[in-house]
Amino acid sequence: MAKVADIGSKRLINLAPDAWVQWVTQRPEVVAKEILGSEFQWISRETDVLVKAYSATHGDFLILNELQLRYTAQMPLRMRAYAALAQERYRLPTYPVLINILPPPPTLTIVNSYEQEFLGLRAIQDYRVINLWEIDAEIVFQQPLASLLPFVPILRGGGEVSVVQRALQTLRADAQLNQLESLLAFFASFVLDTPLVQQIMRWDMAVLRESPWYQEIEQRGIQQGARRQLIRVLEQRFGEIPHEVEVRLEGKSVEQLETLMDSAIAVSYLEEFVVVLST
């Protein structure tokens, strides 16, 4: 069975690190020197990859890569924290990059900086944002960018069967890449019918379950199921639920939703539930 690193962010970036760092920085002179540890005292995320890079202009610096399945409202703070931790640990300037794989809900706006002012003091962290659905699939084949091959189906213009098959042929032609076929199948299932995906490529669930993105999808499925159940209970008790209440339930953890379920059953009026939701 493949390990997480085999189909996770670190494995993908390590396929062609120079091409990757040049793409995320948009600077052709940058080269990758080393993939560093991104574990910071109790904190470890499989979607973070820290690369030590070099350019003649800027010398050694860090590229912090965060591959996020879907952007969340917590990402700006996370980018600020990880950039600071990386710079403190390695004593090098840090270039943070957030790569969003799938579009977020329409109620959420993606931002490229963290800003906070408190008691007259300001905290600011800029970072580059790359939304994969805005990237033309053709650049993966032209540059080439082997690290992005499994994501081809969800790139712009990549959802066509012929384009997915082209990515599949490229993976199968390289012994180093062919183990990523299941990951390509996983993202193809977002744009193509699952039976068709299973017909044209290998669908190895044992491998997919080791993917951090699959695990996140699975967790989000549980979360969304709990949210739908809570809304159903509210509707059964109080009738139609205002849209803003449904929006405020987005992003709540399973544990928070379970607690809110208890409140939904206990309160006598929807207004009481809204008060609980606001605390």
C-alpha cells in the first residue's frame, strides 16, 4: 500500500522541484535546493511542503507551499502562522504560496493577505494565491509540470475526456509517475461520471484512502451530513429557516454541530437557537 508521502504534496512537488518553484514564484531563475521538514513542535500538516530555494538575485530563501483542498476562512491566519514558524526555524526569508484545489462556497471570498489591528498594533502577512481551476490545463503539458498531472481534470479546460486521457497516457509512460494514476482518477471523478473514470483508468481505493485530500473530503462529507441533519431538525420544529442561519452553520466542526443539535432540540423558539448560535 502506498504511504501518504507517495501521493501527498511532498511527493508531488518532489517529482520536478525546479519546475515547481519556478511556477509558483513565476521566476525562471529560481532553483530548488532541498525539501525541508515542515513540522513545527506539535504542528504537522501533510498538505504543507517547505522548499529551500535559491536565486542569484535573492540568495537562499524558503517557499512555503500549502495545498488546500478548499479555501476556508481560517487560511489567512494559518498562512501567517506557518510563514513565521518557517522563518524562525530556518532563519531565511519566506515566500508563502497557497494553492487552492477546488473552488470554495460562493459565500466565501479568497484573500491573499492576513491583516489584523489590535490596540494600535498591526499584523500583516501577504502570500501568493494560486487557484487551480483558473490554471489552463495546457501548461501542464507544455512546461511541463509533472506535479500538476493528477490535478488536470479540475484545471481550466481539463475536464474533457480527451484531456484526462492525455494526462493518463503521460503518467503511464513514466515509471515514476504511474503510481499517481489513482489520484488522477480521484480528481477526474469531480468532473466525469464515476463509471467512466473507472472504465478508463485504475481506481485503487486503498491508495486513495492514503491521500490527505481524500481524507479531507471524507471528513467534509461527515461534516456536511451533520449540517444537513441539523437543518432538517430546525425545519421540522420551526418551519422555513432563514438563509443567513444556514450560512452561519457553514464551516462548523462536527463537534460544534452536535452541540447545536442538542440546542435545536432543547429550545422552544428559533430565536433562542439563533442566540445560541451567536455565542
